[in-house]
Amino acid sequence: MTHVVTEQCVHCKFAECITYCPVACFREAGTFLVIDPDECIDCGNCVEACPADAIYPEDELPPELMPALEWNSRLSAELPLATTRVVPLPDGEEWRGKPDKWASLPTEQAPGVLLE
């Protein structure tokens, strides 16, 4: 099993989760993070650390957030490793809790999009 970053990370990217991850399983995009499911050891440290409540254990993922499972898996293969030097976005607090953040992403980063 893995943990899953959901759309509440989009445009927030507070990055506290990275410092609590013992195996460096986070990958970084411009406005969000994802978890590499092949690297996650399911410790749960990131869930407690995330101020945006954007991370769930896979088996507790709400039905409306199920696209996040594919999203994390696909993008983690393409994105660079996130390090403790990630700088949170300056307007992250303004985005916290807003709905439908996935719609604000470029098409190639949206859940459910298969790249060729």
C-alpha cells in the first residue's frame, strides 16, 4: 500500500511532508508534490505533517479523490525527487481548501491523462 497526495496540494505545496518522510518518496512539480508509490513505505508521517490535509493512505482515499492514485503513480515516474530545499509557494495559504484544483493544472499534469 502507499500514501497518496491529492488535489489539495495543488498550488499550496507547503512541503512539510518531505522533511518527515524517511525514504524520500516525494516528487516535485511546479505547484504540487506527488508520492512515488514504489518508494513509499506507508509510515504515515506525511499525513500528520501536511497542513493542507492533502495526503491519505490509499485504502482511505475518498471516492471523489481516486484519480489521485493514478496521478501520483504516473507523475512520480516523470518528476524529480523533492528535497528538503523545496520552497513553499508564496500564495499557498490563499489556495488552501479551494475545490477543483486539478482543473487549474496543465492538461498533461491532470489526473486521468495518459501521456504517449
